Amino acid sequence: MIDEASRLEADALAVIAQAGDHAELERIRTLYLGRRDGLVSGLLRGLGRMSPEDRPAAGAAANALKVAVAEALEGRRAELEATTALARPAVDLTLPPRRRWRGSVHPVSRAIADIWAIFRSLGFTRARGPEVDTEWYNFVALNTPLDHPATDEQDTLYLASGMLLRSHTSPVQIRTMEEYAPPIRIIAPGMVYRRDTYDATHTPAFAQIEGLVVDELATFVDLKATLAEFVRRFWGPAAQVRFRPSFFPFTEPSAEVDVKRVIERSDGRREEKGWIEIMGAGMVDPAVLENVGYDPERYTGWAFGMGPARVAMLRHGVADIRAFYENDMRFLAQFA
Ligand code: DAH
């Protein structure tokens, strides 16, 4: 019995020392110390069949075995604990924390928001219209006959249904006038679509901002004064505005509006930039007013349309419009 105990102890200590993880240790614990079928428990039960003289020494040996196995199990458990703790990745508390990713407003969206804020303070409200529209709204009601070059499939993206992707925001003029009586004073930003070549100054989808004023005495002087005020508020009081005669089917007379920016340099010197076209504008053609049921004898109107991406290019010195629409985060993050 005493031999048996020391043999069991030697075996137990050997397997415990080899145990690779906690699950294995638990299996060993059950094998030796398990209450019902454990080898050590079996040995203790055997004491009952022994003679009273042999019993005390055998009992002491069995108990010593039980304690030795329990201690060996606990020792190995602590050892395993320590090595797995070491294996865990070290936490370096001196490292700076990971920077939180912050979004920012897209530069074209910001240009739209800033342009809109200026016109809102000048008494304009915001209007919107659908991006999928009809030839009537996109062309005909705007005094643009369907044989006009602008309606050519080269420029306009038609859908199978016969509808089209609006090629400018001017159809919002028609929809607004159909819905409301004068006076009208609206700004309508939105996306427009054209079958253009994709290059440094053209993208097939781009933003436009439409403006429309209709009233009993809306004049070309109002148009010039309002747009000049806009340019000075957007680019600073030194910026200059120029109106060049132009043509649009829906305005008469029509103008293209150029801006000359004056940059204050860090050495205090002023740098004059060249003239750059930023929008088309003009007096609403009486035929357009007639198309929406307004009386052209009573009402006059003026309108304009500009490209906020163009404005954002000027503002940030970006030479290629595609950069705004390719959504390279390294580019966009510069405007955060
Ligand atoms: N719709 C014109 C375009 O896309 C821009 C434009 C010109 C809008 C003159 C107007 C305007 O409202 O009066 O090229």
C-alpha cells in the first residue's frame, strides 16, 4: 500500500509537470483526486480492508499522497498562468492613442453652403427640382427648341423612358414659377448631368446653383448689384466683377459674369488674378414667363446659373475638377 502510494505520486507528479494547459490539468485532477473513481480516492477506500496495525501508517501515506498531488496541481496551474500572461501582447502605455477619424464637409458642398448663406441673407429662399426630368422642363419651357444644339444626344443623357437627366438646374425655374405666384426669389443648388468628355474642366455629373428673381420691377441693375454684392462677400471687397454680353435661349439680354480676385500676399503686396468666368445670367425671356402663365407685361425676371465646383477650384487653387469627384481621401482630407 505504501509502495503503491509512492508509485502513484511519482506518476502523478510526472504528468502534472508535463501538462500544457488548464484543461489537461483538470483531467489529471479528476484522474487522481476524483471523488468516485479517482486513483487516490480508491487507495483511501482500501484502508477499510486493512488490519488495525497497518492502517495508521498506510493512512498517513495516502493522505500525504493526496496533499502532494493537490500541491503539484496548484503549482503547475500557477506556472501556466504566468506563462500565458507573458505571451499576451504587451501594452505600451507610452504610445500616443490612435487618432479618431473625423469626417469633413466636401469642398464643393462647402462652396454651395457658403454661396447659399450669402443669398439667403439677401432674401432668397431655397428651391429644388428632380434630377430626372422631361424635355419640356429642361428645354422647351426654357425657350430652347428641341432642334437646338444643346438638346443633342451628344450633350444630354436620355433615359430609355424618353425622360432625361437634367443638363442644368434651370428647369427648377419653371417648376417654381408653375407652383408659386410672383414675387419669386429663389436659389436652387443641385446635380446636373451631361455627356461631356471627362477632363480637367469637365465631369459628366457636376453641381450647379440656379438663381431666379421675378417681380414687378426686377431689373438688370438689380441683377448686376446683387451678383456684385455676392462676389464681394464671397471673395472679399477688393474682388471685381465684369458682365460680358452672351447668349442663352431663356434670357434676353444675357451675360457671362467674370470675377477678378485680388489676393493679399503675406508680404503685404496685392496680387491681381486674371478674369475668370463663374456664371451665366440674364433677364428672363418674356417667352419663358408666358410658358408658365405669368403676364410678361406685368412681371420681369432675372436669373443666373453658376458652378460651385468651379468656385471651389478658384477658392482652393485646384487645377483639375476631377479631383473633387474622385473622392481620394488624401485629397479631401486637406479641406477638413
Ligand atoms: N443653364 C445655364 C447652363 O447650364 C446657365 C445659366 C445661364 C443659367 C443663364 C441661368 C441663366 O439662369 O440666366 O449653362
